[in-house]
Amino acid sequence: MCLSTVYKQQNGENVFLCKNVARVIPRGDVISLYDLMGVKTEIRGSILDVDLMENIILVKEEEA
């Protein structure tokens, strides 16, 4: 089983958002992230990079 850690890019830095992510559902400008226990985290933005070898997902949060 492959689980990923999600970081958001903020001011040129990668900031931890959530871990053990098993499912990612992008819908328009909202990304829903579900962890191993089914806990949902939503972020308004876009996916910048998915590294399956390192199990890292990088997202860019939309400015409010």
C-alpha cells in the first residue's frame, strides 16, 4: 500500500499539510485528501507535483 505525505507550497517553502494520504480527489479548484482512516482534508488550489517514488504530493494553495 502506498500512502503519501502532502505539502503545500507557501512563500517558496514546502509546509506540511497531512500524512498517510490514500486518496486524492481534485474537483475544479478544490482538492480533497483522504487519509488512511478516512479523515478528509480539503484545500483550495492545485496540484503542482506528485512524486510516487518518494510518496510526496505538492499542492499550491489558492490565495484567499
